[in-house]
Amino acid sequence: MNILILEDSNERAVAFFRNLPKHDLCFVKTAQEAVSQLIDDEWDVLFLDHDLGGKILQPSDENSGYGVACWLAENQDRKPALIIIHSLNPVGALRMWRALPGSCLLPGAWALEDREIFKHT
């Protein structure tokens, strides 16, 4: 699977690499980089974080994961088959989930050891 991950924490990136070793992972740290990757390539899975740039409880704007969610809502043809919102910001995560019907809200998904969804892929 080709997996695009919007995540600005190096520690969490290491956890994704450790838990998804059989997949092609691409990490981006900004909303703008995520949109560029979504324009340029096709992705099977997208993991979305909300708070970026080292900010905690960041407002939902174009520089957060919410900006990517809004862009995808307007560009349905670029949506991956599976979108997982892994942000620990409860307000921001819920806003992204509402903007992307059919997405999965899974806070802390980067700690994947206990997540059955990826054990057999």
C-alpha cells in the first residue's frame, strides 16, 4: 500500500515506520506538502494529523490538517480509499472527520501495535 502521512512529530514518524514496515510510506510535515502529494500521486491510505508546526491545539485553518480535509472535500477525485484522522486534538479531529464523510477517526493511530486494521495487510 502507498500511504501518505501528514505528521510533524519525528517520534510519531518512527512509530509509523516501526509498525508499517511492509508499506510504502511518505511523510509530509505541512498541509501544503500534503496537498501537493495528493495532487501529484495516488494514495491508498492517508493519515491526517491536525496540529502541525509544533503547535498544540492549533486553530483549524489552511495550515492545519483541517486545511487538507477541506481541500479533499472540494477535490473528491484525489481522495484516497481510506482516510484515517489520527490527531490527538479532539476538536480539530472532529472537524476534519465531519469535513470528510467516510473517514475514520482514530486518535493516536501512530501507536499501531494494537490496531487490527493493519495486522494482516
